[in-house]
Amino acid sequence: MAAFWQDVRYATRTLRKAPRFTALAVVLLALGIGANSAMFSLVDAALVRPLPFSDAEDLVMLWERSPADAYSRVAPLNFRDWSEQNHTVAMLAAVAGGDSTLMGASGSRTHQKTRTQSAVVETTCAAPRPARVWCD
């Protein structure tokens, strides 16, 4: 144990002699720890934790592929055809999202919006927040 404390005192003296190196080392360690923490949080949320739906492993998302886009929205008529000709999956539901700008007396604010079919609630067994449901 005495050798450990001797090494700590030596490291402290050495770091005091080179304050720029010490500051750089501390900043790089802080950035590394922060980046590691951020990556762990993303991987944990996206890959490790299960989705908050019953039978989440059975949910799939379908896109259309076009020459311009790898993933493009499904056209409404194509979705209707898929729904009518479906013999493979239990239920199909459409979801569309985007940004909206609301303007008022205090300025404008951008909000994310999502339009869904009622089948989404039936499929995921997840009820939307009542304050956020708008009907056409």
C-alpha cells in the first residue's frame, strides 16, 4: 500500500510541473467519459430496453423504396391495396409524422406531429395521451 501512495505523490508532482498537459488530459478524459455515456444511453434506449408495447417483437415497419429515396412514405392508395390484399399479418396501420409551425401573438413555435389510424392503438395496446388527441 505504501508503494501505491508513493506513486500517487509522484504522479501529482509530475502533473503539477506540466499544467497544460494536465488540463488537456482532464478535458480529454471528460470528453471521453461524456461520449461514452451518451453512446451507452443511445444503445440502451434503442437496442437493449424493450419497446413499451405488448408483443413488441411482432411489430414491423414497412416503407416503399424509390430510386430517389431509400425509405419513402407509403402512398395512401398503396396502403389501401396492402390492407385489402393482406393475408400475412394480423393488422396494418398507417402512421405519418412531421413538423408543424404554430403562430400566435407571442411568436411561432415548431411542434412535432403524428397522424395515425385508430388501428395503431389497437395494434400496440398503447393509448395516446388524451390532451394530445385532435380529431378532424
